[in-house]
Amino acid sequence: MTRWSRLFDRLMEVIAAILIVALLVVVTLGIVTRALGEPLIWTDEVSRFLMLWVAVTGWILASRRRAHIRIRFFHDMLPARSWRSAEAIMQLAMIVFGGLTVWYGVHLVEANHDLEATTVPLSMGLLYAPMVLAGIVTALQGLSEFVGNLRNWRNSPHPPVAVTLQEPAE
């Protein structure tokens, strides 16, 4: 399974890089054409699509790397068993959030699939389609972390030791 996970992560990194470059090109093209007095009207709408897709790929990569913004000050003050319980609750919330994102994302895609974007011949459903993927990945990541937490609970009731970055020795 880790081989598939690594392949998926690498694919998401490549997609994110391509989307960022495409966003940069489209925004630059919009700026240059406006400065020349002949603006390309479609650059605003395409950049909106690309910006959402870039944000969603970043969300997916952050989920996969467990790089969410978390304030653990109070969480880390809990005793070991309470720490694991709080962690399990957060992971279950992550699963629910991912499921709700899929549910509403599918609804938004269905509600907008027959609407065409104003300046480009694309379905407005494409604007919301990445949300479905993000919800699936978030729910699966939460499930994976929840299962790992339960396995570690039995083996070691103590939470993982926080890793701190230290200054290199001179």
C-alpha cells in the first residue's frame, strides 16, 4: 500500500507544479495583455479555476503529509490515554469532514455541470470537481490515522514524542 501512496503523492506533487505554472502563465498573460490595451477576458475566469485546483492539491498534499495547522499546546498537556482519545476524536472529525466535503462536492458538481463558464467552454462543474477528490483523500487519510492510532493505543498507550528542531552544534 505504501508504494501506491508514494505514487499518489508524487502524482499530486507533479499536478500541483503543473497547475502553479499554468496559473502563473495565465495571470501573466492577463497582466501583459491588459498593459498592451488588448485584454484577454478569459484569463480571469481560467485563473479562478486554476487557483481553486492549486488550493485543493495543496490541501491534499498537506493532508497526506499530516501538515495541517494544529495547535497542540493543550492537547500535549493531556495524560497519555486522554491524549490518544483526543487524537482519535480529531481523526474521526477528519473522516466526517472528508465525507461531508464529498457529499456537498458531488452536489455542487451535479448542480453546476450543465452551466457553462462565461468566457471559456468549460462546465462550471469542473470548478467544484476537485473538492470531491479532496474529500475522499481527507476521509481516507483520517481513517488511516485513526486505525494507526488504535493500533498504537494497544501497543503503547503513550503519545508519540514531539520532535523538536535543534540548532546544529558548532
